[in-house]
Amino acid sequence: MELFLQQTFSGLAFGGVYACMALAVVMIYQATDHLNFAQGEMAMFSTYIAYTLITWGVPYWWTFLLAMAISFVGGVLIERVIVRPVEGTSVLNEVIVFIGLLAIFNSVAGWIWEYTIKPFPSPFPKEPLFGNKFVGTHDLGVIGVTLVVLFAVFLFFRFTPVGLAMRAAAQDPASARLVGIRVGWMLALGWGLAAAIGAVAGMLVAPIVFLEPNMMGSILLYGFAGALLGGITNPAGAVFGGFAVGVLETLVGAYVPFIGSELKLSFALVLIVAVLVFRPSGLFGFVVVKRV
């Protein structure tokens, strides 16, 4: 029972990171109808920016907010300068742009900060809280920060005029334009918000997996799995899927003897294939029908 609780809490901590990544993936998907393969590399680059600010002596939580702000501006610029010119062209063009962004961010990060593994600090104390032995303090902090960020995003989309306009622009651009919404800028803001949420995922997971240019490859794969499991058309479902994938991944690694820690990444691939075969819309998504 003790092992089960430890693995469950650890899975929830990783699941919070996957939930942030899944939400970022869904936001870009709703804006472009494509998966952003560079989402993980964008989060990694933002984490390196946070690492640089910390080495300059900026306190952690100020660094956290500054990295999110810089990532937001960067996401908006990427949509305006790089993605928008190919918008509405062939699917292959947009996919090539996403893959190009992945390669560019990875190479530039290696060029600036090198490919050596660097430790990233955790803002949470090492000692367990209240003497508990089921969950580490960093894991508990990751869960708490993730829930705060996700709740803030929910409030933004549910109760603010800009959030409602972004939802309308993503779901029905033609109707949104008819009521005066600047759809192009709303989609750009969506890119910025997705980049900021991805930065949160990178900064939270870096103390666990350490900082290096390829650190987000597996995290992005788990984020894809969570988004597909919960529903690629449903942001709330994607968040649930991210937490579910985190818990399932740790439990499978702990209790299935032939998988272990070496093959846990294969579990995400199997889960993606299973969802696409048996329930392509995910648990909470809906089927989109388009006239062609």
C-alpha cells in the first residue's frame, strides 16, 4: 500500500507537467488543426532562459514569472512572423515549419548553453512536509503550482473578454470575424499562452530530469498521449488526460515487471495507438465533421 501511494503521488506530480504540456498542445491544435512538434523544444528553451536569469541572481519566483512573460512574447512573435505566412497553405507546409522550429530551438540551445547536463534548482525545501513519507516536497509543489496555473487559465478563458474572444476565434473563426473579433491576433495570443504554459512544464520538470537540450522529448510524447486520451478538442479533457497518463505511467513502471523504467516511454506510444484505434476523439472530446 505504501508503494502504491508513493507511485500515485509521484505520478500526479509528473501528470501535472504532462497536463500543462497537453493543454499547450491542445491550444495550438485548436488554432491550427495541427500538432505543434516544437512545443517541447519551446518549453526547453524557456527553461534555459530561466536558468540564465537564476545564474544572474534573479530570485526563483521572479524568474518563474519573467520566463513565462518572455515565453508569451516569443510565442506571439512565432505565430506572427513564422506560422502566419504559411497559414491556410498545405498541411505539409505547416508540419515542415513545426519540425523546423523543433530543430532550430534544439540547435540554438545547444549552441548557446552547450549539450552538457546542468542542474536546475527547485524552489521547494528538500525536507518532507509534516514528516510524510509518501510524497516528496518537490512533487507536492509541482502538483500545487500546476493546479494554480491550470485554474488561472480556466478563469481566464471562462470569465475574461479576451479569453472568451480567444475561444470563439479558435472554435469558429468566420463567425468570430462577423462580430468584430480580430481572429488573427486572438490566435497569436493563443500561441503566446501555450508557450507560457509550456514554460511552466519545463521549469517544473527540470529539477527532476536535469537541464539539457533534449530534456523535453519524452515529456512532449506524454503530453501528446494525455491530449489524445482526454480529447484533443477538449482542453479540460486534455488536462485530465495528462494527470491520468502520469499516474498510469508510474504504476505500470512499478507493477508490470517486464516494462520497468526502461520501457515506460513505450507505454505512451502504445496508449497513443490504442486511443487512435479505439476512440480517436478521446474520453471527453467530440467528433468534428467537416464538409469537403
